[in-house]
Amino acid sequence: MTLGPAGVRRHARWTLRTGAALLAVWSVVALLAPVLAPYDPTALGTLGADSYRAPGRTHPLGTDEFGRDVWSRVIWGARVSLLIGAGVALLASTLGAAVGLVAGARGGKVDGILMRAVDLMLAIPRAYLVLLVVGILRPSLPLLVIVLSATGWMQTARVVRAAVREIAAGPYVEAAHALGLPPWRILWRHILPNAAAPLVVSATAMVGQTILVENALAFLGMGVPVPTPSWGAMVEEGRKVFPGVWWVSVAPGVAIACTVLLCNLTGDALRDLLDPRAGESGGGA
Amino acid sequence: MSHVIVRRLAMAPLLVVTVAAAVFFTARLLPGDPLERLVTEDTDPDFVPRLRRQMGLDRPAAVQFGMWLRGAVQGDWGESWISRRPVAALVAEALPNTLRLTVLAFAMRWTLAVIIGIAAALRHGRRSDWGLRTATLVVDALPAFVLGVLLQLVFAYGLQWLPADGMHALDAAGLDGFARWRDTLAHLCLPVLVLGIHHVATSARFVRAAVLEASTREHVLAARARGLSDRRVLLRHVLRNAMGPLVTLFALSLPGLVGGSLIVETLFSWPGMGRLTVGAAQAHDQPVLLAAVALVATLVVLSNLVADVVAAAVDPRQRREV
């Protein structure tokens, strides 16, 4: 009744290709924002005359309060979101992998302490912790990347630790030990490459999650500082002129939803392909 | 079983102090002077040094933590830098409002999840599986603030069925009995919907998995073979066995009751813990921010503990890992 393993794989491969391709296109659009954007995203129009123009030929998605072109701001906003998403995924995965690797390989007391720290950090709601930091320091792009990475590595650490423990028990690791290879070499050459699949899967899943958190912060006015275009902040700006001027809020809202959806689709498909035991994503018989 | 639970509970005070310390030192050890942000041109020149002394900011961080913790235990959480009101009073106003919102959202989420999950398990097959999976993906990708803004656009501004934000209408004080009750209910609708709908799809998938798992057991086959009606098999033999994992799931989602409503409360101007925290962060009101984050973190950790205990009580397999 459900798809067989082969069917799941075929479907996942198709989703992965489509998702990754669309995501690549979107990233290229973001990268080329300076060339592709019809207007400067921060250039102010004549107040009054250019404010809140409805979508039309000159402005495909209309203009905002200050006469700035919404479409240009949406694609510049993609730069910020994708940059933070990718940056945090990279940084947090590295940190998580390092902790997971050490905990899984050393075991014993070190493992105990590190995993208690992971439990503790997972217990504190991430959004509140991030808010605490950006509420005390001034939010900026580097700060956001650091804070989101520092509060986002724990799940990766758990995944990598589990993988390392399983791999370390394997016969070829025992063989490597028997051959007298130094522990760091076994860790680097024999254990880490085999833990790569779950690491890649969790890093991909992190991109979409991070984009959601980043834009939620921007919506609360605690994201990248103005006038840098950010989708969350744009949704918030458009809120005060509801319902007549809907495009200022709706355009960036759709952009967030689509980007995160693409990230999640790609991540899910990747998990189905690389990590079949995590299986069927959502559990089920 | 009981000694595991006792051991867990005995650890609780230590856990709470650790969480409080983690939050406190995160806040205190950040670079920069927190008080500098408050200074404007017309600030009394005496204000900052006085506040610094009063808060003990000139003492070592460990001493500050001790003072802060002792105060917190005694119910003295300092005073807001902005409104000058005691933090404890602000929290006492905000927390019940948050619970009112989250308890209803929690009830809505699990009612829908159980109904959808059972339905999906009964019709389990390609189409319903695909539908549930797609719904999960879409809902997961839709941020709460975008969903909320859309619902406000449609139901508050477009159709004008429901109020867009706030907890009471402006003239609510003059209303009596039924009208007042109706007013509160109308204000609750949209925030509860946004908060509740967010995890329905994910929760429904868990319910579906639990029901499917229970329905493949041999005693269910035996019950069918005895010729019992589908309804009776479902109610007496499948659902009863699926209850264990479901109760565990409920319990595990308890922490969300105190935590996850920063966005929804801000969007709907709901005067709860989330909005208190966001407002304090925006205004750099450190005593309020610190107390709110520490309190929410503590409550979440404690409800995690409750969840673990409930899970261990319901499902013996969980006890080994606790």
C-alpha cells in the first residue's frame, strides 16, 4: 500500500534534484541581487508620490512606505536569509560534530559532561536565549550568526555522537586499533567519514530552521539592523498598513515560506537517501 | 521504577540552579555596559552610578549571581529599568495570560492531531500518507508570524469577524457577564488558532504512527478473526494499546505551554510572558529580560522533568534511559 523502498528512493531522488535545483536558482538570484534587482533596495523614493504603489509594470511587487521597490528588497533579503542559514548550518555543524566526535570517541566522564551540557542547552528555549543576547548586545549580522550557531549545535552533537559510538564498535575500527594506528588518525580517517551521512542530513535540515528563526527575530525588530532588507522585518513593516496595502507583507511572507519549504524538501529527500534508518520521515509502520 | 523518579526529582533543584546560572552568566558576561544603553541626554547624571550600586554591578559576577538568586527565591526579582515596577508583579500579570493562550492551543492541537492521526491510520495508504506528509512540510515552512498576519488579513480586516489583536475590547470594562465572556473568547480565537495549528500536522503523524503500530499486533488480528466489529476492534484493542505512546507524546509537548509564544503574543498584542520578554529585549530592560528568560527556562526544565516522569510511569521501556 505504501511505497516500497525502491519507490521511496526514486521519489526522494526526484525531490532532491528538483529541490536542490530550485534552491540553487534562488541562491544565484540572491547572489546576483546587485545585478538583477531593478532598483536599489535602500533607495528612498519621493515620499507620498512613490509610497505604497500597487504592483504594476514599473514595480512588479509594488513599493513600501518609503517608495522602495518591494521586489528588489525581497531578492536582497534572500541574500541575508540564505547567508545566515548557510553560515549557521556550517558553523553549528562543525561545532556539533566536534563535540559529538569527542564525546563519542572518548566516552566515560568526558562524554557524560558534554552530554549533560547538551541536555541543559536543549532544555532552555532557544528563542528566549537568543533574545537575551541580542537584547543586551546590539543585533548585527555576525552576532546573529554566532548566537544562532552557539544555540543550534546540540542536535548535531547528539547525532554525531550516536553515529561515532556505533562506528567505533565496528570490526574495521578494531582492526585499525590492532594495526597500531594513532587514535586521532582512526578518528579522522576511519570514523568521521562514516559519520558524514547523518552530519550532512542534520546540517541541511538546519538551514531551513535557521531561516525561520532569523526572520522571526527580524519580525520582532531584533534581526539584522535596518536598512538592510530582511523578510521578517518587511512583514512587520507591512502590518501597519493592512489591509489596503497587502503586498508589503505578503511578498516577503511568501518568500520565507517558499525558501524554507525548499530547504525542508531537500533535507527530507536527502535523509531518505542517505539515512534510510531514520526512515519514512515521521515514523510509521 | 519509583527510585528512578525519586532520583530525577532529587536532581531538580540542582538543575534549576544550573539553568538559572547559565542564563545569568550569559547575560552578565557579555561585553559592554548594560547601563550605558539607558543613558540619554536628559538622564540624571546620578542615575547610572546609583543604579549600578543598587544592582551590585560593581561586585564580582559570582557575588552578583548569589544576590540575584537569593532575591529571586524570596520573590524579589528587581525592578524594571523602564517602568520602575517590580519585575515579580509584571511576571504575575503576564504568566496567567500566557497559560490561558497556550492551554487552549494545546487542547486544540491534540484534539485535532488525534482525530486526524486516527483517520490517517485507518485509511493508511499512499494518498493519505502523502497528504499528511505534504501538510507537515507546508505547515513547518510557514512561520507563525506569516500565518498570523494572513489570518488577521482575512478574518479581522477582510471579513471583520474577529478582533485583530489585544485581549479585551476597549470598552470591555463596561461589558457584563455573557458579553464580556464572548469578547474574551473572540480575542482568543486567532492567537489560539495560530499557536495550535502549528504543530497539528507533526503531532498527527506521531498519532498515526502509534495507532498503526498498535494495529499490527497479533491480538488485533485475533480480535478480527473472532469476528469483532471494526469499531470494537479499534476502540478496545487498538486505541487502548496506542494510549501509552500518546500519553508520552502529550507529556513531551508540555514544555511548550510556557515557552513557545514569543511571536504569537507579539503579533496579537497579547500581554503574556512572550511579549514581556520581547518588550524587555527591545527596550534593553535587563532585569525584566533576565528574570523572564530565567523563569521560562526554569519552568521548561521542570515540565521536561514532569514529562520524563510521566513517560517512565506509562511506558516501562523509557525507564532504562531516564
